[in-house]
Amino acid sequence: MTDLQTFARDIHKGLSAPQKHISSKYFYDDIGSGIFQDIMKMPEYYPTPCEFEILSLQGENIIQKLAFNKPFQIVEFGAGDGIKTRQLLKKLVERQVDFTYVPIDISSKAIEELTANMHAHLPGLKISPMIGNYFSMMEELAASGVPSLLLFLGGNIGNYEAHEVNSLLADFRKCMNPGDYLLTGFDLQKNPATVRCAYDDPKGITKAFNINLLHRINRELGGSFKTNQFDFYSHYNPVNGEVRSYLVSLVPQKVHVRHTDKCYDFDRNELIWTELSKKYTLSEIEEVAAANGFRVVEHFQDCKAYFTDSLWTL
Ligand code: AVI
């Protein structure tokens, strides 16, 4: 199945379900990735500066916990622009540690820019990029047998539902050997007002990020969405730590998608669920680690304790 066929199948499934939904993984076409870069620059979107602080100020402490006794690799899933990761890599390059950085990203454009950037800022870095989806790369990595630190940063794990977290971690485990490490970024529960503002910004950048899903369906699948007939709504539930985001149909309407040759009916105020952004407590993180066969080495938090990069081992 081509990527376009998979997209069409998922959209059809999501828009014909009783609770309509579109997976947040479809946010990230070139335009959506650009909007996400803008989100990361918003003053309200605290996760980016918090993780930057952790990797800049605590990079040495993280490195000290790694007990590799031969050359190793640092494999980053969903590497993006790599600016935060560079803070950690810089420390290793300065210490002349023998390692290779293996960024993996689905976007060849992102990988090209990242590689050029890393070469410019860290000329001594050995880098061996991979383009593709994580899962097809995992088998290759598992077979290499090179000691590894896996990075899954940015709080991306928060976009996975509980059962998906378990299968993601099972996949990570499959490409790890005893003594390997996994460093995962988790956004932590905090004052609910702080979380709410990060996902409901006054300039409407997060709204544009969500509306782009509809533009994307129009562009790639021949959809007939009138995007001004949809609004955006996000809600943080501080009891379970879940931000849930939705598109809201402002009028009763029918939308046709040429590629699936189907019509979808929307009631007034009907929702399309687009994203889960789960905020964790430290004890939930420990439970998730233990339930999936990992041992927590340490949580590295920013000074406000808004975010943690948690280091686990097998
Ligand atoms: C990529 N991910 C961790 C972001 C988040 O915070 O859930 C995506 C995002 N959605 C809205 N703002 C940012």
C-alpha cells in the first residue's frame, strides 16, 4: 500500500467512525511541520525551552550515567531539527568520546537540513542518518548489535494512547540489548492553566496546525472541506493529565473526498478528535517503565519541573 492509500484508508476510517477522528501523525506534512516549528517558538509552548535547558545544563550528568565500554551509537527517533539534541552531542564531542549519531526521520528534507546543521556546528561528529519510518529501521538497528542509547525526545510519547505506548516501548525493546539505554522526554503534570495556554494560544497557531489537517485532505485526497466552517477546541483534564484537541464543525455540512469517493456528514458542533497530548506524573512514568520491563536510571528535570528526560535501561 502506498503512503497515499494508507492516508486515504485512515481518513475514511476516522471520518466514518461514530466519534470522528484523524490521527495526529498526519499533522506533519511539510506545511504542518513548518507550523509546528512556529508552535515551538511560542512563549506559551514551554516543553521546548524546558527540554533545551535539561540537555544543555544536565548533558554531563546524563553522559555520566552511560556505562558503555566500547564505541556506541546514539539513535534518535523523529530527530526534527536536532537543536536540543546538539546540546547533548556537543558534550560528547568535546570529551572526544567515540560514538556515532544516527538520526532517523521520515522527512528527507528534515534529515538533509539536520545533517548540514550538525556538520556546521559539530564538525567532529560522526553521523549516519536514516530516512524512513521508525519501525522499518528498528530491525536493522537490532541486527547491528552496537551498544546504543536511543533518544525519543520532545514529549512525543504524550501523543500515544496507553496501548500504543506499550507497543512502541515493546518495539524499542526489540532493538535494544542488555546495557542499552532509552532517554525519553515526558511532559509533566503542572498548573493546569500553564498546560491550557500551551495548547490554546492567543494567536491561533495551534488552530492553524489543526486546520492544516483539513487542507491536507483537500490537497492530497481531493477533499472538499471548507476550512472556515470548522473551529478548534482543546481541553486539558488535570485529573488524568490529558489534553485532547478537536476540530468543531460550525454548521451542518457534507464533505466529499474524491480519493475515497465518499461523503461524510457533519452535524453542527460535531467534533473530530485530532490529538492526545498526555501529561505524566513521575510515578506514572515509573509504572510505565516497570510494566514494559525497563529500569529507571534517573529523571532529568528542568528547574521548574515542567518536563523530564527520563533515562531507562534494560
Ligand atoms: C509533538 N508533540 C509532542 C506536540 C505536543 O505537545 O503534543 C504536538 C503539539 N500539538 C499541539 N501543540 C504541539
